[in-house]
Amino acid sequence: MMDSYIYIIDDLTFFLTGILFLYLFILSTASHFRHITYPKAQKKYRCAILIRESSPLPDLYGKESPYEFITYNDLYQGINSLDKEHYDLALILPDTARTLSPQLLDKIYNAYDAGIQAIQLHTLVKGCKGFRFKFRVMRDEIKNSLYRAGNTQFGLSSNLLGTNMAIDLAWLQKNLKSSKTNIERKLLRQNIYIDYLPEAIVYCESYPTSPYRKRPRKMISYLLPSLLEGNWSFLNRIMQLLIPSPLKLCIFVGIYALLMTAYNWMSSFGWWSILFGLFIVYSLAIPDYLVEDKKKKKHSIWRKKHLSSELKKTPV
């Protein structure tokens, strides 16, 4: 009798984990397709780049810079002080930002001209050393591949980091109630598409912190309403909140596989297959610049040539 319960639990757990693996594999594979290239904007736009007063960006770029930096102490006040007749978009950067990739604003304007109101840029942290730092960079790039590039390939909204993002100024002033307003949740609830531009890169010297609170429990409370409304981007975002990190998921599957091997080794083959498959999925999600050696040999299974070429344009 006990054996029957164990096998029922094992079959159910294996089925759910298998669905999760297939879902991650599809997103990881989709992230390797080149992102849509928007046509050149048909009109001129203006973007206010919001940074904290302590940011060195204005001094680094100088007064001749094409970027219009607006410093703020309070984000809410800084955004509402902007004239929406003068600016079309607000680009929110952290004080850790140090370099912007070439033609950053042009890529934002092209997407905005095509009707995209919210854009997540590619955050890339360079300069720090050590295993812990490299592991975090790898984890964040996996999230970029799966939950940003992968999402947008299927027409679903990208996850919003909370910084390094460009948003329509009129919408932002209307919906931002305080500096702690969760902008991502507001956008998703209104079914506004969030795009991700992997080649629009903001280089930071350390990890930026989100200017607003992210409360997973609040997001999860919208699970049923988003399903009933057919808001698939919001539903997808909520489901991704429930997915364990790559390390935790691999540890869980590995321990479960060991336990099943000890209990009945013939029943463990499927679990070892899923564990091997997860390694492949996360390998596909890691960009080339994290795995290339000094001789520039590529070790990733598939190459993201478009991202690699963009990284070479901007010295850090």
C-alpha cells in the first residue's frame, strides 16, 4: 500500500516537473531567435533620462552629450516635474550606471514609434570579480534569456527589472502614485505590452536596486483574475514568479533523483534525464560572453551572434 502512494506521488511530481522543463526549454530555445528589428522612427522624440543626484553619468558624458539627464532625489517628484509636452518618454537609470551602448536612444525611439509604451533595456554588470559575482551575473543573464527574450518571442510581455527601463511619460505620470508604485504590475494589469531590447545595453558597475517594491504575494493574488480576463502576459508573469531559481530547481531534481535511485533505481531514469535536460536548458540560456575564453573560443551550445557583436561596440 505504501509503495502505491509513493509511486502516485512520484508520477505526479514527475509530470509537473516535466511540464516545467518543457516550458523552460521552449523559452530558452526561443531566446536564440533574433529580436524583431523596428523600422526607423518616422518622427523625432525626446527622452528624459532620470538619474539620482549622486550619479556620475552627467559628468562622464559632459555637456555636449545628446542625452538629457534629469537628476532627482525622489523619483515620484522627478517624474511629475517633467513637462509631457516637452518629453515623450522617461528613461529610469540607477546610480550604478556607467556606460550606455551606442544608438541606445535610437533603438528606444524606433520601438516607441512602433507603438511600444514600455521597454526593458539589457542591464549588464561589468568590473567585479570573484565566483559569487560571476554566478550572479550568470543567473541574471539566464533570467534575461528565459523571462525577457523568451517571453517576447511569443508576444508575451518581458519581465520588468524595475530600472533601466523606458516608459511613455504621459502614462507614467498618470499611473505613478508614489516612488514605491509597482510599475510592472500596473502595466501588466492594464495589458500594456512590455518589450525587451537585448541590444540596448546599460553597463553598470554593480547591481542596481529596483526603485519600487516587488511583492510576490500581491502579484499571485491576481492569478485567477488574469486567467478569467485572458491577460496572458500577466498570467505568465505570475507563473514565472513560482518557478524556483536554476540552482534550487537543479538541487531539488538532483536530490529527488538520488532518493528514487536508492528506492528503486529503475524508476530514477526519468529524473536523471530531466536533470541532464535542465543543464542543457540553462546552458542554452547563458550568452557567449560569459563562457568564452581568452582565445575567443565559444563553448555555448548555440551562439547569440547579434548580442556578441553589440557587446564589442562598447568598451567597458
